[in-house]
Amino acid sequence: MDGATDTKPAGAAVRVPGRADAFRAVRARLGAGGALRVVFANDIGFMGGAGIALRRQIQSFLLGGHAVAAVCWRAFDGAPPLPPRGAGFSGRWLGLFQSPPLHEDTGLRPAAFLRRAAERVLSLSPDLVIAGNLHGSPWPLALLPALRGAGVPVVAYLHDCHWLTGRCAQPGSCTRFETGCDAACPTPAEYPALAPSRIAEAWAARRAVFSGADAIPLVANSHWTAHMARRAFGGGDISVIHLGVDTMNFAPVGRTAARDLFGLPREGVVAVAGAHFATSRWKGGPLLMEVIGRLARGNALSVVAFGHDSELIEGAHGLGWIDDEEMMPFVYGAADLMLNCSEEESFGQTLLEAASCGLPIVATRTGGVNDVARDGANALLLERGDADGLVSACERLARDPALRHALGRNGRELVEREFTLAFQYAAWRDYLCAAPA
């Protein structure tokens, strides 16, 4: 499995394998108890929320005993390297490889550009390719069928809705993705930006790749994302494989030590809030700032926030962006509850981390949030935009330590039951053994 990819003579006839052909060898290898060589492909490596998810997916396959590599367009400085942290990973980490020269601005013709990108992935000799976010890269979507055309089974993992629309990652209330995104897109300049004249073509390209009898199979991170995919492609068998978390790392820690670490008062109730960009619109930044301001004026509890722009949130103790996963349990450990005000959230990894650390959750009922934050079990969920409800729920938990404890305990038990790295790998193995046909 470690050898270089075979190359075919120029001009040789190549039969493009269908989905069943491509997955047959994977199913047979897993059925015989063998190890795979798995290559993950994404845009910017381990950076951002999808990058964190990529690390956790890789960890789960390493836990399953496989050899794993990742290839990205560009790996940005400052992103943490892949754990494995500690023992328990029986697989082999082959490394993260980047290919910044593969950019359409280099003057390569589209066919040559596509061939170079495919060759970069195939040079890692994959038995299986799992593609994630390509938002930030210039790699064409045609890369996925090109890889399968080389005989490699390919799965596309939905971290958000980018592969369902003409360009956006979160469509919000816009329903154009169901009938045809085009130059009338209301948000063409938002990330990931695309010139309006190219949006209709991008929408059509997604239908060519992800719909029809021989589509590249899609796997979603939540039931909500899967539902959005069915809306986009008129139905279809969209599987859900939840992200997992390392419960050995994300676990309850001593509150006094955690608060001392960040210079927080030892007494009083503290809520934690945050995201990669804590004040972004999709993370509910304006609502979050309103809720935090009202909580600060009410003196019922204080708030600690993390994220690149968390220092800008008036009334909160901003910690900035923390890229060390070994530090994050102390952030959650310093708090008594988790607050999330997202306007749209395809899954919610920070909610998963908080639940794993034993925190009760107050959050908006949006997107895939309730896959991990379950109302009345480990969370109090409110409707989007309900500032009064969010403030009241936080104040209720501040007054009721027994309720905080019960919800927090339920959250930890939920993660141990459904969201461990081992559970994530088992879900991938079951999916691959069933092999999309």
C-alpha cells in the first residue's frame, strides 16, 4: 500500500468505474480485517472549524488501525499539527501535504490544472479518498469524479452547505439552491466569494457531480445538513456520520484551577461562549453581544469568550483564539454553562466539546444544533433571535446548581454514548462496509 501509484500508457483505454466498482475493494479489505490507506483532501488543512473536524476524522481512522494522509491546497502557519495525543492510535499517520503551486492563476489550462491536482492526491496511493471543505482552494469540483475515474472510491463529507448551493456555505432563508443559484445571489461577496457570473455554472456543476445514479456519495455531519442535501438534490440517500471528540482530552477539570489559569474570580457563575470568529453573523454575533450585555448588566453571571474577535465583546472576558486543544478543556472547565447564539449551525463542535466537558448548554434551536444539544436532556434550546429567552435560560441555570449539574452530567453521558472517536470510526466502517451502490 505504500508504493507509488501506477501510471497507464498514453492513449490507453480506461474504463471509468462506477460507485459499486470503486467501493468493492474497500468493502472486501474491511471485511477481511485489513487496513486501508485513506487520504483526506481539503482546502486549508487543520485551520478553522472544518480543519478541527478533519483532525478528528483522521484520529478516528488512526484509532481504527489505518494508514492516513491528508492533502490540502495550502496549510496555513499557526494551525496546530495533528494529534495523536497519547496512546491508543494503532494506525499510521503519513502526514499533511500541501500543493500551493496548484492554483488556476498559474496559467495552466483547466484540463492540465485538473490533472495536476488529481496526480497530487493519487501520488499518495489512496485506497479511499474522503473530501471535505474545498471553499478556500481553487481546486475544481471535477477533481472528485477524476479521482474515481482513476479507480479510487471517493466520498464527499458535508461540513456545511457549500456543495449544495452555487457558492455559499450557509444559505440562511434563501431557497435558490433548490431551483438554481445564479447571478441574483444575495451574498456573492461573502466567504466563499464567487463572481456572480460564475454562480449558475457552479450550481450546475454540483448537480452533475452529486446527483444521478452514479453520483459521488455524500455524507453529512448532522441530520439537518442531510435534510438540506435532500432538498438540494431532490432526495437521495444521504448518510449521517457525526463528528466525534477525544473524550480523554475533553473532560471535566477542576474549576478553581481553570479559573486561576485565566485570571477569573473563583466565586460566581460563569458562562462560556465562542467560535472561530465569535462575532460573525452566522455564529449569531450581534445576538450574542446583546445577550452578554444584558447578562453583564443583570449581574447574574459573568461571561468568558473565545475566538479571534472575542476581545471585542463588551462585557465579556475575551481570551482570543486558542488553537491548542489541550487548553480548551480548561476554558470550558472555568465555566458553569455554555452559551451559543448561532443563526445557522450545521453541527456545532464547540457544543460537543462543552458537553464532553460536562457543561449544560443554552443555545438557539437551529441547524444541526439539536443533534448534540438536546432540549431538556443536556440543553435549554430557544428559537433563533430570542434574546429574552436566552437571557432567561442563562439566569435560570445561574440560580439552579442542581439543574446545571443534571444537564451537564447528561451531556457527558451523551458524548460517551454517541460521540467518541471510536463511535465515529465505527460509523465510518459501517458506512464503508455497506458501500454506496
